[in-house]
Amino acid sequence: MEQVFAPWRIEWVERSDGSEFDGCVFCELPEQGADREYNLLARGEHAYVLLNNYPYNPGHVMVIPYQHTGDYRDLDEEVLLDHARLQQRTIDAIETAFEPDGLNIGMNIGGKAAGGSIDGHLHTHVVPRWGGDTDFMAVISETNVIVEAIEDSYERLHEAFASQDGVLVDGEDSAVVVE
């Protein structure tokens, strides 16, 4: 695999090995009180939006229910509705922040066999797409080029969520609360 110079990734590379979390990272992240540090963008009543640390494209986020389950059928109607509404708000934020040509939205259910690196806690990926964003680097060279630093994607998406109607913003370092 080829190497691509990406100096902004050093903070992620030098992070702790995850031992700061005793259990499920998706359960514990929202409780840390460090939304910006962990790239938590928005919070709903039953789900939240997290910027993906290993994005396919700039703006790649996950909508994650607070409920710990790996089985989509375990979610009750209230959680399902809030999760779906937060996906809609996420689409709006991504379109405002990035103006993509399209989106991929999907869930990895079934753990590692389904391609998920975090099994046991379902989450929905929302990935902005542009014409030509898959090129020879990814297809032939097994190299993914991310054209924007995660911190910059966070800024753009946080601002886009904050501009929506029916939200509460408690500063730049806190996730936007979606009502």
C-alpha cells in the first residue's frame, strides 16, 4: 500500500489505545463531556451524531442510538423515529456544509463479518459522495486519500447543525442539541 502525507492525522495516531473506555466506546463517548474532543457533533433524545475517525470522505459521520444493541429489531418505535429524524437532520447538515453530489447511507449489522469495526452497538454511516471521488488510488493502489482534516470537517458540520431550526447551541465545544 502506498503512503499519503497527512500530518493532521498524528493526533489520532498518537491517541491512547482506547483503554480510557472500560466498555462500549459508543456508550461511553457521549458521557465524557468532551464533545469536540471526541468529534460528537449533535445530540438527539435517543441518538447522536459522531464524525467518523476513519472517514471514506470528508463529512463521513455515524448516527448512533444511545441504546446499546447490535440488533436493529431491538430498537423501539421512539428510538427508531428519533434515529431516523436525526439522520434527516444529518443529511441537511452535510448538504449545507459540503454540497455533495450524493450520499451513501448504511448500517453494518453483524459485527466484523458485515465490515464493522465496532460490533455490538449498531450505527448508521452517512457518507457524502462526489462524482469521481473513487479513483485509481482507492481502486488500484489500495490507498484512500482524505482531502480535508477531520477538525475542519467538524467545524463545517457543527456550523451546519447549529444553523438548523429547533436546535440549542451551548458553544463551539459542545454538540448541537437537536430538539
